[in-house]
Amino acid sequence: IDFDLILENIKDLNSLVGEGISQVEHTPRGARLRRPEPLPLTLYQNGIVVGSGAFRPYQHPSTQQCLQDIMDGFFPSELQPRYPDGV
């Protein structure tokens, strides 16, 4: 696993979705600025944790697919239903 590539691509993906930029959120009484909630990805020697999810070893197929998506420069496909605009 190329951790440097993963970190570099995560930085690029964060820039793509406007990391640190507030978005307008419409409310019943008007609108307000809101910063999107980040989704932490914790990398360990033997696996990952996405958000507040369970530990996932690198040997697990879903973990391998998640990291391959990131190494290919894409948001993990498993997150697309929950975050269609990226996270």
C-alpha cells in the first residue's frame, strides 16, 4: 500500500470538494453558512477505520476496494450513496 499516494490523493480530493469553504444551507427562516462535516479516515499498520465505523483489516475486499479507489484518484465508491457530491 502506497500511503504517500493515498495521502496525496486525499488532499487532492479534499481540495476538489472545497475543504474549508462554507456552503449556504437554506433554513425555514432564511439561510446560514455551514461547513461540511469531514469524514475521518484513520490508517493503521494493519487496517483502516472510516468515520466512526469498525476497524477494517487491509485483507478485507471492501478495504482493498476503498483504498484502490483513493489510489486511483476517486472518492471511495462505497461512500457515493451517502455523499453524492464527495466528502
